[in-house]
Amino acid sequence: MAGRRVPPAAEHLAQDGRVDGWAALRDLPDLRMPLLGLGAWAGGLAAHLLRPGLLGAVVVTVLCGLAALAHGVRRGRWPPGTVRTAGAVVLVAGAVVVAVLVRQQQVTEGPVGRLAEERAVVSALGVVASDPRPVAGRFGDVVLVRVTVLEIEGRGRMHRLRAPVLVIGDEQWLDLPLGSGVRFGGRLAPPDQADLAGVLSPTGRPVSVSDPDVWWRAAAAVRASLRASVAHRPADQQVLVPAMVNGDDAGLDPGLADDFRATGLTHLLAVSGTNLTLVVGFLLVLARWSGVRGRWLLVVGALGILGFVLLARTEPSVLRAAVMGTVALVGMGANGLRRGMRALGAAVVALLLVQPSLAVTAGFALSVLATAGILVLAPGWRDAMARWLPRWLAEAVAVPAAAQLACTPVVAGISGEVSLVAVLANLLVAPVVGPATVLGLAGGLVGLLWAPAGALLGTLASWCVAWIILVARRGAALPTAAVDWEAGAASLTLLTLLCGVLALAGPWVLRRPLAGVACCLVAIAAVFVRIPTPGWPGGDWVLAACDVGQGDALVVRTGEHAGAVVDAGPDPGAVDRCLDDLGVREVPLLVLTHFHADHVAGLAGVLDGRSVGAIETASLLDPPAAVADVVAAAAAAGVPVRTAAPGERTVGEARIEVLRPADPAPYDGPGDGTTANDASVVLLVEVAGVSALLTGDLEPPGQAALERQVAGLQVDVLKLPHHGSRHQDPDFLTSLGARVVLVSVGEDNDYGHPAPDALTPFEAAGARVLRTDLGGDLLVLARDDELAVRTRD
């Protein structure tokens, strides 16, 4: 250490051979830039969340504190560097506050904002700023597309500007490519997002006035080629390969999305820094292999980042991912912690100055925390485990574990649950994430030149994706893949403290083989052994409504460890878990009320490891694809399939009567499932003196026909039709006199189920309304000739 002044104590330690303490101090990261990032973030949060008066008070308080700090420096109480750093933090925070206020002023006081407040009818010229995306709405399918408005005419005045507007259109908007110019008209309304100037409901047909620029056309060609390269693969793989390359997840099965969420793999479905790191890292490896060196590598990296942004679209989430991916690339180099933390702080400041609305988005918080966790926690955990594990394996475990721990409080606040299987799932898929992304991109690029070669590469990418899908589905089906966590301030504070303790204790625990192995065994046991709910389900349950998301799955008790199942829900893992919890090993009868996916897609979960006597279905065999899937699954399991015939029978301890359909003869429908709801099988069941009417998705016409058939019928329990849709016959349904109404519905679904108008009549009549989205699994119990209910949550 010649030429450097070293404290004697540090020099003694170095010569003693134990530790170079001065070098350790030099290796500590410079925290000034991360502090600037935190200051920018605090400014963005304050500007968005505080009222103007309170924000002004906070600004005055901060300035007074800064003045006091400067006074302390003059009196020698604080080093000069402290006030300079504090001043820089306040300056950056103030800059972000100003950026937020300016953006808000532009949105609310600009021409588009004023017209939106007046809900004016306008005509506009703009540029398509996002890919048109079809979305299922409450009243039918709609198409969402962002447009950057350049000219707008309303209330007799023309304005030239640049303002983001969300258009909620119909299928006519699907043919407008990103970057194209479009002239359109419609009615403006105020937005519910801070980065929008207005929301427009169009009238008439949009008119394309210019084609996209060449770079947008090139990106669209690559995206189309990428989808074509996997078009011959199974549906889930067709969607997931493009999702992993560029975030294009259109058509993703909601059940699979739930599985990815439960296993902590959601980041693979969206554009993230990982995508950019893999793509640009691969390009840099190719460049080095081709002999590129020095500054030309920076040029290759910059072009790779630009190409990635164009391919994944220049939306705020993509720009955020690109910046965080660049930080990760910096952190992978020499002196990664110091350089990475400086880069992360600078990235946060830059992003918030350019797009201040990111400060209050969950995606931004997760990106920053995951990157910080990898930079700060992962090296220490890796080095600790490398004492007794191969270094590559220690790193493979440390990186996802650090990222997951750093993000856990935010994820719990968003989803209300903590994934226990996330680290294991990410570890299992890690070897194929890189190949799937790189091969998928290569398939899209090569497919532009020669489609068969692109299809070959797409097939290889889809094989990798098939493993990821398997891990997600199997992981979500584990007994304790995730545990519920209340999203309240006290519980999230406790969770944050627990994560902090784990972060600090991690290296100390993991460096010891015995302690490390014990932690792994405890984690595995927590995932594979379900934490029992005391007394669940008990010996007096007669009917259960399983929490399977947006769908139906009910169980009628027919004996010890036996139950008749009515519908299988949309997710095999969810219904399988519910039946396991109920202790149901035998299913003498499985009734599928109709063939919509939210009632039949979980069939494999009922068949898995259980003895199933027979499957009975609706007479209407529509939609045909779902019918074929049911028949194939039943044939593979050796279970007979027949249509439900009207009449009464005894199944174990239960009496089951088919009220509808009146004719068991099978018949075809229009092919799109539009008439399936009103063809639902309707059952009247009785167990231990408790009667229940199970109605599938019966619509008002079918309910009216049922009323004529069963005039005067009284039941104890009603399964509300169609997840509590607003389309009901309340007079008939309330006339049944049900004391308990079960609503099988998914949390935060896009259909507005259950509609308040559908529930109000029952609540007014004094019935107890139970919902699976609020209570989890629901039980109806017969206790001493009394009707009781119990919820899982």
C-alpha cells in the first residue's frame, strides 16, 4: 500500500494477516448517490400523496432543518461534506416535486384536462403510443390504446399540444399499429391515472393518416415473427415465449397467471431488467466472440438497449426495466457493489425526473428493491454459502433469495400474501430463463430470414418455457405455496422488520453448514406441509364452496372422505387443494353444470389421486373445445361421461335431484359458448336435513322457467347464479327463503362480480351472504339441527 497513508491500527491488522481493515473501509459503497435517489423518491411520494398545504409545511420544515445543519457546520459540529450531501438531497427532492407539480398542472389545467373535466366532445389528431390491447369489460370486450394527442378541437377551439390520452374503443382500433398517425373523435372524461390527461370514448371509425416510422415497423416485424415461430406450440407456450422476450402476454390464461403470482414468477411475464440483462449480455458475448473490444463494446451495448426498448415498446414500465437492467449490467462488472449502488441511485433520480409518476407505482418500487437486494445482500449470502457449497450453486440461491426478500413487504402489501415457494421456484427455473429468452429472440430474428429456422429456435425456446410452466403449476399446487398476510400498516411494518432481521442474520447463519441446511429444511417443510386450520372442516360440514378464484367449485358431503363435486373451477391446483383440505378422497359423482372454462378447466385437479365414479354434464355441448378437453381428460382417467338426466337419486348420505335440463339428449350450440349459461345443470341437494339449490350460471330467462317448475320451493342454502352477476331475477331468488347465500367469485375480477344490486335483496331479507373472495373456502354445517357457516379466512 505504498503511497497511501494508512492508519497504524489498520496497517498492523494487515501485517498480522487477519484482515486488511483499511481496505474493507475502502470497499464500502459510496452512499451519496443512493441518498440522492432516496431523496428523489421521497420528493415524488410527497408531491403525489400530500395535500398542497401539508406539502408546503414539509418543504418549510426541511429547509429549516437544512439551515440548522449549515449552522452546525459553521460551528464545527458537522463536517462540511454532510451539509453538501444534505443540500444535494433536498435539491433533488425539490426538483422531483416541481416535476410532479408541473405534470399535474399540464394535465389538469391544460386544454385536454379542461376538456376532460367538461366531458366535451372533441376531434383529435394523434400518434398511437401503445399496442391496442383487447380487454374483457363488464359490458363486453373493449380495446385499450394510448394515443399521444398532437391536435385537439373542442368547444370551438383548436389546440396544438402533446398530451397522453387513453382510448377505450372497439375492435376497429385493433388494426392501428404502434407509431401510426390517427384522426379520431369522441367524448373525453377525467382519467384515474396521474400520467394521463384524459380518457376518450370514441365515436365513429378511427382514420389512419400516416404509417409508423421504420424502426417501429421493424420492431413490429420482429414481434410478429416471434409469435409465428411458436405458433405451432401449445397455447400456454405460444404466449409465454413472447412474454419472456418482450412482455407481450396477450392471451395468457388467467389461471396460469395466478400460478405465476403464487410462485413468485410474475416478473417473467412482464418486461423487467432481467430481460434486458439477458438480451444485451448475449449481444456483448457475441460481440466479444466476434473480436469487438474497448469502446465499441459500449456501442454494441447501447444499440442493444435501444433495440430492446423499441421491441418491448417505449412505455414507462419498459423504460424503467431498461434502466434497471443497465444497472444490473454495471453491477456485474468489477467493483460491482460500489458501481452498482452509484448507478442505482443515479437511475432512480433520472427516472423520477423524466417520469415522476413512477414514484407511486408498485412496479418501480419492486424494480428498485429487487436490484438493491441483489447488489447489497446477494454477495454476502453467496460468499457465506460458498464456504460449503459450490460457488455457482451458492450464487444461484443467493440472487433470487435476496431479490425476493427485498420485495416481500411490497408484494404483501399489493397481493395480501407472502409466497413461500418463490425462492425455490426461481431457483428451479433459473437455468432455462436465459436460454428461453435468447432462443425466443433469436427465433424472431431468424424467422424474418427463414421461417423454418425460426420455428426450430422457437421450439427450443418453448421447451424451456414448458419447464417454467410446470414449475409454476406444481409450485402453486403445493400445500402452502403462499400464506395470507394482512395489508395493514402494523402487519406490513412487522413483516418489514422480519425481513430486515433475516437480511442481517443471513450471512451469519448461512456460513455454517448445519445452520444453512436446517434453514433449507425448515423452508421446504413450510412449503410442503400445509399449516392446518384447527378443526377444519370438522365432522358436521354438509356443503362447501371452494375458493377457486373467478369460477365455481362446490362439494356436497356424501360420506366420510367422500363428496359429490359440482363444477371444477378454472384452476386444477385450487380445487385439488380444497378437496385435500376437506379430506375428500372419493368423488362418486362430478357434475359440470356447463362447459365454460371457469367451471371445467380445473377438472384435472378433481381427477388427480381420487376415485371418481362418473361425470355428468349439461346437454348443451358448447363451446366444443372445452367439451373435447373434458371428454379427453375423462377418457384418460377411465371415468364415464354422460349428460345429466332429470330426476332424484341418493348418493351416499346426500339426496341429489336434477331439476334442469329437462331433456338429457345432447345437442350442439352456436360454437362460442354464448348460450351455455342458461343451459346450466341445476341441482337440488339435501344432506343431514339441510337443503340447497345449486344454480350454475343460470340467467333470468332460465330462472323464470325454473320458478314455474318449482313453484313454492323453500331451501336453506342458495348458490347465487353466475357469481353474483347483475342479471338476476331477485323476486324468484328471494322467494326461496334461503338463510345462507353462497357467492363463488374471484377477488378483484374484471366483471364487477358480485354486483351490489344482486346482493342487496338477500341482505334486506336477513340472509347471510358469504363470498369466496372475502372469506376463502366456505362451509355450511349442520349442528344439532341448526344451520351454521364457517369461512376459511
